[in-house]
Amino acid sequence: MEGIRTTVRTPSRFFEWLDERTRFGTLVQYLSTKTVPRHKHSLWYYFGGLTLFFFIVQIVTGVLLALYYKPIPELAHESVRRIVNEIPHGWLIRSIHNWGANLMVASLLIHMFSVFFLKAYRRPREVMWLTGVLLMLIVFGFCFTGYLLPWDTTAYFATLIGTEVPRTLPIIGDWGVSLLKGEEQVGSETLSRMYVIHIIILPLTALFFIAFHILLNQIHGSSSPVGVDDVKPAIPFFPNFVLRDFVCWSLGAAALLTIASLSPAGLGEIADPYASAPVGIKPEWYFLPLYQTLRMAPATIFGINGELIVNLLVVALSTIWFLIPFLDRNASKGVRSRWFIVAGIAMIGYLIVTIILAYTT
């Protein structure tokens, strides 16, 4: 009609409106100028983003499960059974959450060791390494605290054994066990604490360190490996690397959906605190190295409790791993130390061997 003017907001005008209020264009421009090195080891760069993807999956599926889960011993097992059998697609969501945890740990370990061997922790990226190690410990905390929540027989007795492991540590041992369990035996107080730690404390802590880790990555960029000569022209982070990362996420999602559909997470019988522990009960694969080491350790070593020695070794090795950027000073000079390479290979070998022994003995 004459005299009436209609205004159509085009995409460009919309983005102009958005940029004026959020400065979104500044971020896009920065990401477009940021580059990622290309070389024969570039594949390992994608496992950091893949780990983030699996973490996001855990958050989303965890929220969906929390809508129906009841953290009370009398209701916990039944609520999980209801999720699996009665809630539409509940079995798939739980299975994705279960297998997502396994794939997240696997991806995280690959990412951690690739950073170690590529010397990506060298100056000025030391703090990135520190936050990465902290995130690894947080992920293990997620796995441990979430294991009890189904309140089935395996989860109950595995948690009962697992919460007693650090008791031999001096000073903090008894305090740590008491903090986790809240009572003498694993019971309602333990389940409540594990649930709160699992869905509130650890997620908030993880989100903080993830944001800080990503910020540091944007500031310092990806590191080129020490001693690699075939470095090719770098590619823009946005959109080139982001699109490749998205392809990696898609492959991870496809693998996760396939495994979760073909091998749904099981649910055992409801836990009976008065029953005997099942024969051959074992933790998840990522805790098997510690489990098998404790099994192989003698009762006493030079008159000292064997379990105490194993726990002290774990604390010592964790501290050394945390301080790697400050111990490997040659990395900042562009020199690869054979001792650190041998130590890393030996550590991977030990983890694999103990996992195999735990499954076969």
C-alpha cells in the first residue's frame, strides 16, 4: 500500500545490530587472525577439543538424568531403573552418559600424553599444563563420585573399597575418608555427599578451569613440537580449524551413539550393605592401574605398610607430573630430553600392563 513502508532486516544488518551491542565481530576478527601450526603431528591437536565435546555431552545428559534421579538409598536404584525402563529414551541417555565418561577419560589421557611428548607445556604455557592436570584430577573425581549413584551391588562395594584406599595416608587419610563417606559405612550420607560433589562442586570447578584453560590457549596459541622440521604454513583458527574440529566432534558423536546403542549401560541388583562383596569385583578401567598396583604390593615393605607406600608413590608421581614444565627446563630451549621421553613411554607401558593384568588375573 502506498504510504506504508516496510523494513526488512537483512542478515548483514542483524549482525551489525548484534556487533554494536556485543562486539561479536571483534571476537570473530581475532579468531580469524589466530593460526594453528600444521605438521605431521597436527592430529593430536584435536583431542583437546574432543575431550571438551565429551564433557559437554556429560553435562547435558547429566542434567537430563538428574531430572528423574533421587539421591536416597531407598529410591536411588528404583529411580535409575525407572529412567532405563519407563522414561522415553532414558536408557539411551544413561548409556550415552556412561560411555561418554569412558570416552572422555580416554580422550583426555591421549591429549595429556600428546602434550607431554610434543613438549607443549614449555614456556610460556606452563599454566596451561597446570590447569590441564587439575582438570584431569577433576575428571577422575567425576568418575569416582558418579559410580555410586546407581546404588547397585557393584557400585556399592566398589565405592566401599575405593573410599578406604587413601586411609593409610598420614594426616589427610582419615580426614579424606571421613569427608567422602560422612559415616562409618557407605550409606545415605555417603550417597548424598557423592551426589552433591558430582553435580554441583565438580561441575562448577571444572567450568572455571576449562574457561581459564581455553582462555590461555587463545592467548598463547597451539605450540609447535620441539624438533619437528616439516612445519607447513599455518591455517586460520576460524573457520578452518574450527570446521575440522567440528568434523572430529561429529565422528566422536557417531562413535558414542554407536557404542551406547549397541552396548547399553547395565544396572545390577539393588545394593545390600549386609551381603558379601561380589567375587572378582573391579573398578572401571581407568582406575585399574592403582587397583592392580595395590594388589601386587606386599603387605609390608621393609616393615612399612605396603598400601601406604603405594599411596605415597601415587602422591609423589602426581606431584612430579604436575611440575613437569618446571622440571624439564630443556624443553624451553628447544631440546628434547631423552630421560623425559623414556619416562613417558615407561608410564604408558605400566598403565597398559597393569590394566591387562587386572583383567586377566
